[in-house]
Amino acid sequence: MVNVQPVMTQKELARRLGVSQSLVSRALNGSAGAVGAAPETIERIRQAASAAGYRPSPVAAALRGGSSRFFGVVVKAFEDPFFGHLVGEMQALARSHHYALLLSDGEAESLTTLSRYLPDGLMLVGSDFCPAGLDSFLQTGKPVVQIGWGQKRPGVCQVVMDQAAGLRKILDYLVELGHRNIGWIGTVDEPSRRRETFLSNLFRERGVETTPSLFQHLALPPFEAGREGMNQFLCQAPQSIPTAVIAAEDMIAHGALRALHEAGKRVPEDISVAGIDDIPSAQLATPPLTTLRQPVRAMISEAFKILVDNQLKDTKDVSIVPELIIRESCGKIGSDKGK
């Protein structure tokens, strides 16, 4: 049987030392001298607290108007591999700031439960979602930061990847390689549609001709959407098949690569493929995937700065330009080596 020791409280310390709980509290927060407590008494209380392993309760501190040293984190979809990577980076940064994270999903009552721990601020991870209870949390005046795009809400600062700038990098790279017949595969959800709109605008800016047949958006999960979208491209007349395809996210690109492999097509010799996000599996694909790397660390760093400084009213939304990671899935037209 494990012998679990009870948590030491200020009340228990006061009982052991034969002093008032208020004196213990003042001795531990540094204000006992102001009410005339003897230095030796203050030192005795502090030594007893240290010997007993006393740790102040962050929730109790928050109730007194102090910091709980907690940040709440509400994640849109834990099953998404990109979010798993992001939360890992977030945990490392929180530790360096001496904060703890309280994780939750966006289901009803989840944020209400999280709020009982009185977090110093809230971070929403993901685009186009609003957790139940957000309006109530905003009324506390605590800062709220969303890492992701979505409807703008008063009191919520957004930290996002500059998707237009990132897609411009992909498009310029493919055009430099000689591609003009460039396709798109996405899903019907809002983040994918938003990226498609950015790309369509860039096509017009660059004078790249497009037709509706070059845009595939399917009501399927990402991998299946990529597979089915690429199969639909391959069913078109040879002159209509794109020489390069941009996927709305890396999992869609994985599905597209699978379809090309099953059809006996070479990548990038026959068709080049690029993705967005740079999830861990992107570099393990066959061939390794050219993709936009979400500026995860920079976005998290900006979000933590906003939460720690608690100056949300003076903070504008932050947009960070991603890096284009060039790997082997894109190549020049007409080159058997794909380079």
C-alpha cells in the first residue's frame, strides 16, 4: 500500500506553530514585517514551511488576485498530427516560462471545467472553431489568443501563418520550375477553402491560367480527399492533367502521392506535388514532400508573449510568414531526374 502524505496547508502550519493563519500567510508572502511581526517569528514560519514541503496553491493565489501560473489550452482536434506537434512545442515554452498548461477539447462544458482552475489566460489552437463557454471566459478580462484563422471576436487576438505569402512562395517555385498547368486538391472545410481562395487570387496576379477542372475540393477526410482528387485528375485528357499539384495540407498530399504510386506515375518526373504544414511525416513520404513549414515556434512565442504580458487591448493580430521546405516531390518539367 502506498502511503500518501497529506498536502501541507497554511492552516496546518499555523496549528503546528501555534500562530494565526493570517500571520503564516503574511510571513510567506513577505508582508508580515509590515504588521509588526518579529523577524525571528517570520523566519521560524518560513523554515517550518520549507521543512514541511509546503507549496502555495496556485488556485488560492488566483482567488486572492494573484497569478495561478496556469494557461488554459483548448485544442480543436487532438487527432490532427499538426496539433500534436504544436502542443509539444507549447509545453516546452510553458516550462521555460514556469507555467503549466491545462489542456481541453472544444466540447461543451470542457472550457467551463477548465475555467474552475482560474487560468491566467487562454489559448485556442486551431482555425474556425469557438469552444462552448468562450464568451463567459472573455468576461473575466483574462487574455485569449487563437493560434489560427477564423471569425474575428472582440477580446481574442489571432496569431496566424501568413498563408498568402506562403502560397506565393510555392507558386513562384513551381513557376520557376516551368509549371503552368497547376492543380489544387482540398476539402470542403473552411480552412481548406480559405487557402484555395488565396491561391486563386495569386493565380490571377501571376497571370497563370486556370480552369475549374484544376480545382478539386472533396467532402472527404484529408487522406481520402487527396487520393480521390488525384485520381480525378488522372482521369482527365492527357493535355488537361496538371503537371504540378498543390495540396491544401500535407495529409491531402500523402493521399495524392498514394494515388500516383498506385497509378504507376513517377513523382516528380510525371507530376510534382507540394503540401502545406510540414507535419512530421512529410519528410518520410516517398518521395519526401516539398511543403510550407508552419512557423510553429514563432507563433507560440508570440502567443505566450501576449498572454504573459497580458496586454491584449494594445495587441494587434500577428501574421508570420512560413518557410518553404524544398524536398524531392517537385521538379522541372521534362526532366527525367525531376530536377
